[in-house]
Amino acid sequence: MSTERVAGEVESADEFDRREQILDAANECFTQLGIQRTSVQDVARMAKVSRGTVYRYFVDRDVLIEAAIEHGAQRFYRAVAAAMAGKPTLAEQLGAMAETHANILLDHRTRNRLMADDAELMRHMISDGDTAVRRSTKFLEPYVRDAQKRGEVGAGVDVTAASEWLARIVYSFSTVNQGLSFDMTKPETVRKYVEKFAVNGLR
């Protein structure tokens, strides 16, 4: 392997790590300040880089916000996949997904009381809602397909439609502060609620 190729690979890895560092910093700023109050300077300070470095990777604030939201979504699905691993049934897998989702929401709401008043956050949640559901639908499809093979989901049930149904259930908790049958401050109650009811309609 040539010295030039090694140097290029190291530089590419460094570039990737710096971009990840900035996106992690942006998500931390969103949690602490809310999206509406987060500036490029805030992100640069959190990432311990200059504003110029941030702009080198992201042409403007809007591009940075969109990239950070996508980065946060990818991190969410990694956490969900880890929580679902080893769960033997679709109901338990979906309960683990809902509990992870509730834990993240609880963390954000506890650490950032500004979230409820963050108009820009709400705009992104609404505009990105369809994207989030589509992303979750694709994520859940292999789990639903495997459950169908195990007989937990009816043979005549459409896998994509069933996955979308489950994705919309989990996404709906983003808009809930409190329920009659579960407590959003106790994510395990969200897990039990979803485990009990969500999959029943798929048989």
C-alpha cells in the first residue's frame, strides 16, 4: 500500500470523525437550547472547533440542522436495534422500541424545558413526520416479516402496511405528554402498553 493511499485514508477518517463531532455537538445543543435558539456559533463552541470549520462541512445553518436531525435518527435506530436484539416476539421487540423512544423523549424533556416552546423544533417534527414514519416502516419490515414466519402476524397481512401501522403508533408518542393508561415519565409503562395492544390488529 502506497504512502499516499495511507495518508488519504487517514485524512478521510479524520474528516468523517470531525463531521460526526460537529453533528453530535449540534444534537447536544438542540437538547440544551432547543433548535430555535441554537446558532452555528453554539455548535462550534460545543464541538470545540471554529465557525469556519463548521461551515466547511455544512454550507449554512439549515443544512446543518437537517444533517443533525438525520444523524440523530441514525443514532436512535442503532439504540433501538440494540434494545430489540434478543427479544423473542414482535410484541416484545416493539415494546423495546417504544421504551427506547420514551426514554429519549423523557431525557430531552427533562434536560430542556424549552423544547415545548421551540417553534422550529415543532416545524421540523411536523414536516419530517412523513419521513420519520417511512424510515421507521423500513426499519420494522424485517421484524414484521420474521414475525409473520413465526405465526405471530397473519399470513394474509401486508408486511409494509403492518410495519407502517406499528411505526405510526411509536411515532405518535412524540406528541404525547401524558396518557390515561401509561406514564411518559415511566418508559417501562409505555413498553407494557405497546406490548399488550399494538400487535393485536395484525393477526
